[in-house]
Amino acid sequence: MVDLPPGALAAKGTRVGDPIRVFAFDQRYLDHYPSIRIVSGQLASSGALLSVEAARSLGVDPGSEIELAVPGRASSL
């Protein structure tokens, strides 16, 4: 888990203006915690899941490209 500053998450020229929290987990984690539901799309090893709120804020759908700026790292997903 890592907390990132405002503007770290973006898509289609829109940035989320609030700080964001990023969690890393895999299918086993999802299997163990059924309260985490994927409401659209699916977990892929080469992608990321967004909260419903983040997806709405950015206006993205499953399969959309997003940008995640991590301080000290090149960005994009």
C-alpha cells in the first residue's frame, strides 16, 4: 500500500485532485476477501483495478488507459 499525492492518477487529460491510496493484491487476495467485488471488467496481471469513485471521476470504462505518477518513477499503466 502506498499513498500518492493529488494529481497522481489521470486518464483522458483528467487528473484526480485528491490524494489516492494504491493497494497491490492478486487473485488469491480477492478470493480470500469476497467483500471486494469487481463490478465491471476483470483483474488482469498487466492492468489495474480502480474504485468505482475513481473510475467515475476519470470517466473511464474497463480497458481504458490510465496514468499513475509515482514520485521518482516513470509513469503510466
